[in-house]
Amino acid sequence: HLPIFINNDSIQAVVPRESVDEIVKATYNQLKKINIVLYGLGKVGGNFLREIIARYDEMGFNVVGVADSSGVLAKIGGFNQYDLGIILEGKKEGRKMNDTRYHDEVFGAEHLPSNDLGRVRDMEKGDFVLVDASNDSNMLSIHAQALHLGMDVISVNKTPYALSVEPDGKAKQDPEERRERDYINKVFKAIFEGR
């Protein structure tokens, strides 16, 4: 029951002095969300999601999509902490993101192909971060797509960046792999030069 004053471009509230820091932090976290698309729910990805659930209202993180090899489970506005708990339980049961039971358990959840980051990004406003906690060697193209869409990328997955090596220690010269790496390098270069 604190007095609140509103005009065209601001809201003013009278609050107890000892609550100012807490209120500013809570307001900031509500206004400045960091939207996350998480690839991989193994040990690292699962622990990351558990940490978000445990500190859901403190950190300002908003998980909009969770992906595995079957695709991305995404939700307009992002998942709440209960939704994320259901997703983690499903993972314990061995379920994939394309499991139709998620549509009954998580209101508004939608399954999309793994490479449909544009639709996932359009589900929320603000900054987006792709977190790659997978061990998928094909994630480099997903990273490039995320960067092209203006997302930041955090990856603990070293596999896409590693070269194939022959038993004698020399790098393999697979022409298809070489063309793909050259293309991705051009995409990265264009993105970074454009910033």
C-alpha cells in the first residue's frame, strides 16, 4: 500500500529505505531479461538449467528454448521454473524434446527443428544467448546462424572446432568438411566485419 505516482514517461513509488536495493534489483531483473536457447541437456546443460531454476527470480534469465538431437522445445515468452522442472524430469526419463507429452505438460510449448533459431528468437524480445552444452560436432553451423541472427554464443562444446586427425597426427583433408569449414569461416568473418 505504498503511494505510486504515474505520468506519461515514468513511474514513481515511495518505498522504505532498507528495501531500495532489493526493489531495484528485482525491477532490473524483470526489465532486463537475457533470453537463452540451451542446446544439450547432459551433465553440463542439466546443471546449468538446475542453477537457473534455483535462482529463477534473481538472475534475469529467460529460457526460451531447450534443444537436443530431436529439435528445440520452445515457448513464446519463455519457460517458467515449473516448465523447466518438467523438462529436466523428462530428460531423466530419457525423453527427447520432440516427445508429444511436453505439449500436454508445458502449456504453450512448441517443437521446432534444431536449426530454426529465427522462430525461437522471434518468441521474445531482448538479448539472446545460445548456450551450447552439447557434444554435437555439427553445432558450428548453428553457432554461425545464431551470430547471424544477432545472438551471442557461449559454448563448452569444443568438438565443432576440432580438426579431424589421421593416426599419424596429420590433419585429414576431407574435401566436403573443408568446404563446410571455409563457408562457415566466411560467415563468421562477414558477421564480425559487419559489427
